[in-house]
Amino acid sequence: MWFLLASIAIVFAGLNLIWSFQNKDSKWFRFISLSLTALTVTSAYADGARRITNEDWSGLMDIMPTMSKVLWVCVILSIIINSISLFKENK
């Protein structure tokens, strides 16, 4: 589920940039992209919590170290990409 949410968030971040550079109102794309980014992080956290509940320690040890780094990178990129249109509108 988190992969689907992340993919849709990337699409909306791209639409945000495209509409922003065409001087169209892109605030809704920005909102949707950041919201989906937040849902991606909570979905990944829920997956980890489910694995703990099921005592799937090997699956948890395999996934969480890499997932943590990937989520950090994705959230930072989402903030940067979506803030480009925000700062562009102020000029």
C-alpha cells in the first residue's frame, strides 16, 4: 500500500511543478502530494507495527533499516519539490 501511495504522491508532485511553471494555480496538487506523502509514511509505519504484532522479526529486520532511509529521502524530496512552486508563486 505504501508503494502505491508514494507513486501517486510523485505523480501529483510532478503535476504541481508542471502547473506551477505554466503559471497556473497548483496549490491543490501541492496539498494532495504532501498529504499522500504523509499517508505513505504512516502506511509504512503500520506495516512495521503489523510485523511486530505478528512477531515477524526477520521480516522486520530485513525491511525497516532500508525503509527508514528511503522514507527520509522521499519525504525530504517531496518537501523540496512541492516548495519549489510555493516559492515561485511569491516572486
